Amino acid sequence: MGRAFWFAAGAGAGLYGAVKARRLAHRVSPAGVADQAAALRLGARELLDDVRAGAREKEAELTAQLGLRPRVVLPALEEKDAS
């Protein structure tokens, strides 16, 4: 029983190590680095969009609370802000 257990444990550890090594090899390859950079750009863009939306909501909320007139946004500026 002891030898079978240690054989299975060794085989499992070897398989785990091989999978981790293959994933690491992909991450440091040019394609893997490009994938990581693209994911980082996408994440940053999503975060920036969320922050801008939150700022617009808070500005509208404060404008309403203070009884001020809403700010007029020109369409040309709106398109710049979206990109």
C-alpha cells in the first residue's frame, strides 16, 4: 500500500509540475506577453470607463441636490470623451 501511494503521489506531483511549467513557458513567450499586455489594456480601459461613468453620475447627483442647471455637453466633446 505504501509504494502505490508514493507512486501516485509522485505521478501527481510530476503532472502538476509539468502543467505549471507549460503555463509559465506560454506566459514568457512573445505570444503570452502580448496576451497579457492586451488583457492589461482592456482592464485599464474598463476601469477608466467605470470611473468616468461614476463621476458623471455623481456630478448629476450633486447638480440636482444643489439645484444647479445641468452642464451642456457639446456633441464633439462627447465623442472625444468616448474614445
